[in-house]
Amino acid sequence: MNYAFGVITSEFFINRENSLTVLQFDSLLSSMQQVYGYNVSLVMQNLFDSNDTQRFNSFLKKPDVARFRTWGEYINKTKAENPIYSTAKPDTAAYRLQKLMALFQYTFPGAPMVYYGDEVGMWGANDPDCRKPMIWNELNYADEVFNWDGSRRANPDKVYVEQDLLNYYKKLGELHHKQVFKTGSVGTLKADNRNSVYVYVCELENDVAIVVLNNSERKQVISFTTNFSNTFTDYFTGKVINGINREISVIVEPKSGTVLIN
């Protein structure tokens, strides 16, 4: 279980105070891979959360309540009884950031490990709140009305499968079946601190996939230069992207990303 992956990604995507710059993020990822080695990196379970942590989409609501790196403090501060911790259902912004992080998880070398229920939008504080029963489309659920201490919430949360999120994870699962993401090499194409943009390429023989991540709060036109074919297809939209003199430009929404495949 690659907790180093969880630490690095949380400090880049989640934490707002003393968060990693894009260049720092890129450097730490490279160092992590060097420590593990190529073959080991490909089979590491890359995770954001587990049965021993809060659910990471709840972390997205309170990004600086703790730092994953300081394990003991992190465990205590992400308990439901912490008065500044939020056990409420994640909002739209949190689910959007979850998608961006999942996109990175499924396209970076290693085995994406998804803690049960993250893919349908389950939320919760640290153990035992992270161990609620799985929710299914076939069942109807009562609202979540109780706090950790048995008191009632002023605003109960609806419990249901976040279908759009589930569909996105399914799409990522299909993407990860491509061999280039399983055994390909990875290289950085752009690490832009000022615009919070990270672009990397996965290569395996003649297969090339370019991952574009916009970790900023604004929609951007992201341009970068490649050494590959000028024509790619946006995996999510099917749009053909034609480069000019090997320069490619794509429009990416805030806290979102895309994948270009040849």
C-alpha cells in the first residue's frame, strides 16, 4: 500500500496551507519512483485513503485540518469528534476535485487502489466513520441524521449513489486497461507553478498518452510541446486535437483534467 503516494498527492491537490508547488510535486513523485525502482513502482497500490484513514473526499471539505505526513496527528484530527472537522456530505466542488485526483491516480504508474465506496461518493471521518456499509443503486437509504455523539444534525444528508462520479470511475477503469498505463514509462512535459498546470506523457512502444491536469480554480487554455504525432484524441470527449509544429493546446476546466491518446 503506497502511503507515500497518498502523502504527496494530498499535499498537492488537497492542502491549501503550505501546499506543494507543481515543481515540488513533480520532484517528489520522481524521487518516490527512484526509491521503489521501475518494476516495483508499477505494482504499488496507489491510494488516497483506506480503512485506517478518513475518506479522502471528506478531507477535501476541510483541506487543512491535518497533514497526512504527520500520521499520529492526522489520525487524531480527522476523527469525527474533532469539533472543527466536518462529517457532512461533500459538496460539488469536493466531488469535482475527487475526479481530478482519481484521473491522476488511474494514469500514474502503479495500481490504483480505490477504497470501497469512494467511487459512489461515500464520505466519512476516520475509523470507524470510514467503515459505513456500502451503498448500492438497488437500495433506498434513510437520511444521515445523527452526529458521532448521537445528537441530531440540523441539516440531514441524503444518502445515494453519486451516479455521475461512478460513471467517471468506470470510464477511468476502461482507460487504465490500456497497456501504456500499466507498464509504460512516464515523463514530464510541463510543470507550471504559476498556473498550477501539470502535464505528463506515458509511453509504451508506439502508444502515447498525454495527461493534462489543471489544479487551478480557473478555466485555462493549456499549451505544451511534444516530440510525438501532431494528432491526438481527447479520451473523454472524442474530440480530435491537432497540433501545430508539435505544439498542442487544450481547454481544461477548473480543477479538472483530460487525457489525449494517439
